[in-house]
Amino acid sequence: MFDSSYLKDFPWNKPSLTPSQMALIPPEKLMQIETQYLSDLFNFFKGTSEETPLIDSRFKSPLWNDGSSEMVYRLYLINSEYLTNLANGVESDEKTKRRIQFSVEQWIDMMSPANFLATNPEAIQQLISTNGMSLTQGINNLLNDLSAGKISQTASADFQVGKNIASSEGKVVYQNPLFELIQYKPLTKDVFDTPYLMIPPCINKFYILDLQPETSMIRYLVSEGHTVFIVSWKNADLDMINLTWDDYVRDGVIEAIKIVVEISKQPKLNIFGFCVGGTLLSSALAVLAAKDVHPAKSLTLITSFLDFSDTGLLDIFIDKALVELRESSIGGVGVNAGLLSGIELANTFSFLRPNDLVWNYVVGNYLLGKSPPAFDLLFWNGDSTNLPGPMYCWYLRHMYLQNELKIPNRLTICGSPVDLGKINCPVYIYASKEDHIVPWKSAFGSTTLLKGNLRFVLGASGHIAGVINPPIKNKRNYWVNPKLNTTAEEWIEGAQEIQGSWWIDYIKWIKQYSGKKISSKKVFGSAKFPPLRDAPGLYVLEKPVKV
């Protein structure tokens, strides 16, 4: 066995967990981890260690294989593996263990030698070759980002909402203090007589569904003969600090449904909910079902939670203490009400994937002095929105913390006890296999809560990239399996993998519930609800007030 006493006097700063965290590792397991670590160090300094696979794509440059730079990053990889083994060795309740693992992963990513000028050979070479201009530009980029409160991820100046992004032609046909309702211009001679209403998440702008023409889900639906309406949520300001979940359900989703029914003169709609928009929509349909009102001809849920048993990485942030803190600071009424900062939300989501969405830009923007490339999805990601504190805190407590929506009649929303099982319509449920915000197995759990004719489809990639996957790109793949009376593991084991976009599967499914074809109309809205302004409207252009 390797004699660890060889390195007892070696002058290196050994990384470690806190003493209380180390105490959670069984002694025999800790001994194994320590022995392996010392053995790895010994072999490294002796020059006999095997090369550790790269865990950081920022080491791809050949400059990292030159002398001291290679020594720095190889030592970093050894230390990273040691810390990871310590975190994985903790024996505690699942939530505590996941928090420790997450914290260690954050530290490992933060301490990468790529993140520091003195240890990044690419940054040093750039500094020399530009005669210091890269550092000057990097400092300017840093100061601009500090002023904005977030790291720049794309060239924002290259995009203009309503011009080269969110540019599908349409009109705002209704507005209240909570949302604008947009109706889009038909692109076909004939259209289905059943209108199509989209409820996007209120924690982001709606135009994730209308980025650019070739990636716009709205344009795709319209080009397939659907008359599409979408809710554009108002960016919460100081006049909205007392709004609740009930307000978003009643004056948001239910109001939008009523307006589309009145404009279209059709009693039922195909209704689509994305992320928290799907949770709001399901809440609204359950409220209406309690009154024996069923306006949905079909329901589409895209990467949405109904069962919050497993909320993935977000679970590590949420416990009783955090919810109570939020409730006491922004979740009350009157003087105790407030806003949740959209920038805070965006930064939280970015740190769920720190190497891709944080440190990659630290290196590029600040150390190399470069500007990030233009990327429409990241422009949308940085276009943040605030939320009313009471609404957000109610959502945290009753959904994430107490998981009550799935329990029939446990919650009362808008004065009605809600039971998801009373929603009476066919349902299409889509999840993304690599979704770190709504784990796909959690989305699969919705199949046990809804009673209509169900179809569950699993797409490749993550929360956004998996959803925005137009057929014209012919990218990725998806899985289907009609057998839903099973576990998620059994479902995927028996699923058929299909190449290409899940949009093709969806457009075939929704056609069944879209009614007959009629001549498309050249007018927007109705006599009672005339057009107010061109799409994308005014609310989508609002920037968040500083909190």
C-alpha cells in the first residue's frame, strides 16, 4: 500500500470540505479517499500518473500542454476528483448530500485555473499579443456587467424585439394590467376553426416561442393552419407587488381563455402551457372544472411541473427556512410585499450550469477581452422579468415545498378546491431528457394526475433547447411509448426512438382536436376587442424595475 508519510511535510494546500461535512464521511471511506488522493499526488510528482480525462472544455487549447500550465491544470483535476469523492462519500439525508455535492461542484468550477489571468496561458498570450488591450477591454466589459448586475452572454445590441426577434406579424387585441393578448396573422388560405392559445412562463418573456422565423414555434403553428393567440405577461412593477397566484390564474389565464372564446365564437380551445405557464394553466382549468366548465378541447403541457416530488437541482435551494424568509421579506401584503428580482432569478438559473453560462463568459469577456457572439436564445435568457412577491412565495410554499397541487382538493385557488383529475380533455405532455429545471421523470408524473386521453413524448436536450427544435433543422431525436400505466424507467425502456423534431409528432396530434377548416380572416380581434397595437406589444419591451 502507498505510504502517505512520504508527503506529510510537502508544502501544498490540500482542499477539503468543512469539518462538519467531513464528519459525515465514514472513517473507513475517508481513509480510502485520502489514500487514493495521496497516491495520485505521488504518481503525479513522480511523473507516472495516468492522464486524467478533461472535465473542463476550457483546457482544449494546446497552450495548456506547455510546461507549468499543464502542471497547474493537472493538479487542479486531481484536487477536483478528490473533492468530488469527498462530497460523494458523505452519508446523510439526500437533500443535505445534494447540497454538499452542489456546493463542491460550484467551488470546483469557480477555482478552475482557466478563470484566473495568472494561470490561464491563453489570456496571457492574448495580453501580450494585444499590448495590453485585451485587459483594458476586459475591464470595460466587467464594469459594464457590474452596472447591469449580470454577466453578458450575447451581443445584445444585435437584437431588437419586434424587428429581428419576436417578429411574427400580429396584433394586440386585449390588454389588462397583467397581460397583453396577441393574435397572429394567418399564413394559410384556410385555418382550423378551433383557436389555439399559448400560456408562456411569467418568469420570462413570451418570445422564446417566437425567436426568429426559422426557430419560431408560433410561426410553425400558424403555417400549419392554426389561429394562434399568446399571453404576453407584464414585467411586474411596484404597482403589482400585492398580486397573488390567484390573480395570475383568474385575471391572467382564465381571462385570456374568456377573451379568445369571445373573439373566436368557439366554446373550446386548444390550450398550450410552457413551464410555469403549464402549472398556471392546469390550476386555471382545475378551477373551472370545479364549476363544471371545460373550455379546453385539448391541453398541451411543455416541460411543466404538476407533481413537485423531484424538482431537480432547484430542490437544494428550497426548504422551510428559505420559504419563511421570502414570505417575511416580499411575500406578505402591504408593507411586507415586494418584488422578486428577475436578475436574481436569471443568475440563479445560470449557476445551475456554471461552466456553460457563467465561467465561460468570465474567461471570454474579462480575461480575453472579447465580446460574446450574437445568440438569440441567450438574448432571451438575459431579458429578465420580475415577479410579485406574494405570488412567488405562494408558489414556493404550496408547490415546491409542500407539493399540494397533485393532492385532490388540498388547495383552494380563486375560491374553488382544485382537483387536476377533473380536467376533462386530451393531454399532450412533453419533457426534455436533459432538463435540469423540470426533470423528465417529474413531468412523466403528470400522467398519473390527469385523466384524459394522454400522450407523453420525451425529447432530447434540455429545458429550452429541447423544446425549440424546428423540423427544418432536422436535429436531435425524441422517444414515444403509448404505454403510460407504468414507471418512468419502464416507459423509457420500452420507448421507440425517432430521429428529428418532436414538433412533427405534435402537429399530427393536435390536428385531431383542431376542428374543420374555414377560410382565414383578414381581421384581428372583434368589434368588442379591436386591435390595440402591432405585435409584439408594449409589455414585452418593458425592462425590470430595480429591486
